[in-house]
Amino acid sequence: MTVYVFDGTMDGLLTAVFDAFALKEQPEQLLAEGDALPLFCDHTYHVTSDEEKARRVWTGLEKKLTREALRLISVSWLSELRELNTPLFQYICKVFRQGDISRNFADADVLAVTNIARRVLHEQLRMKQFIRFQKAKDGTYLGVVSPDHNVLPIIIDHFQDRFNDQPWLIYDAKRHYGYYYDGKTVIHVTFEDEAAVPFDLSNGKLDVDVLSDNDQLFQDLWRTYFKAICIKERMNPRKQLQDMPRRYWKYMTEKNM
């Protein structure tokens, strides 16, 4: 068994594809650094990421795949799942050998990549539904999230279109970065010292001294409304958890009674 090991980046994966064809090999697995090697491993090749090789492979994919298929590959990568590495690597190799196989769901690799991409897109939809903003005294709206998948890059356009007349910051507490919109431009932001930020990463709440005077009132009104419309006799906790998974609750105003 031949196994390729890469650095866990998209450039690294695309470089692995380039090297496999250059070396005329077809490794059975592509593993990220730190992954355990299989028991019956005859040969290990360590991939060195190369931007030029990666660019050439991606350019080749653009010639062979539809825009939708390319987007699905990019979206699947945002899953950050190690189980994606080998199927995506094999999928891309097959595209160069067989052409556009993106609709061949009988192929296990195509199916795996597509299903993972769908999971990411489902998370994207939930983020659009469940992000709750708080208003700071300077007029900036803050929303803290911690999604299973790295979906911020594919939801920011939605919020820029919907809230284009106000400044906001959406911050991913799990990945330690966010996007700030100043009313004109979206900026990628990180904090050198997260302990010094004026909000609690564990629940997304703004510190009282920076919270807008009216925002606490609005939060209380929203909780009261949410509680008032709840009909106890028709409560269905199982259905609620299906529609609104518990992992989102800590950042949701109506769940922080």
C-alpha cells in the first residue's frame, strides 16, 4: 500500500494530485500529518506543498468541471473533516483520468465528497437562521458563533447584503477569527489577545459596560415573547432539537433565560 502524507492544506492536497501523476503512482490513501499510518503500508511519500503545482491542478479542474462541481469541492473542504482527504484526492485524480464524474453518485468518492459538501451547506443555512446579534454602544452589532464546519466564508455575503447599512462583527470562537463590516468593506479580523475582547467567547455576550443601553431591553422583550408564544401542551423537545440543535443554544438570546 502506498500512502501520501500532506500538511492538511488545500494547496497540499492539490500538490499531492500533481505529484501522483508526475510519479505515475496511485496511492490508496492521502493522510494529514499526524494521522496514524495503516498497518500494511509499503511506501510513504511526504508531499511538500507547492503553490504553483496547486494552481496548475486547480486550473485543470476549471477546464474539466462545471462551476457547480468546483464550488462543491471548495465547500466540502470547509468541513475540515480528515475523513474527506482521501475521497477528495481520489475524486480529483479520477476527474483527470475520466473527465467530469461529478454526477456519478455510484462512485464512492464522488458520493462521499458530495455528502460532506451538503453537510457544510446545511450548517451554512443554520448559521443564517441562528446567529443572534447584540448592539454595542458604538453602534456595532456583534454575533458570536462556533459552527461544526468553517462556514463563515460562505455566509458573509448574505449578511453584507442583508445588513449593509450598519457595522457588524461576526466572530467564530472555535476558529479564532471573524469578519468585520464597517458599512462599506468586509475585513478579516483576528485578536492577538482574546482574553481582552469586550465579550464572552463562551456565550457571546457583550460586556455590560459596552452593551447598548437599549439592547438589554430588546433581549428581555425577545425572551418574553419567545416564552409567551410557547404552548406547553404542544411542546416537542425531540423536534425542537432536530430543528435547533443544542450546540447553538449558548449563543441564542431566547435560550439564555
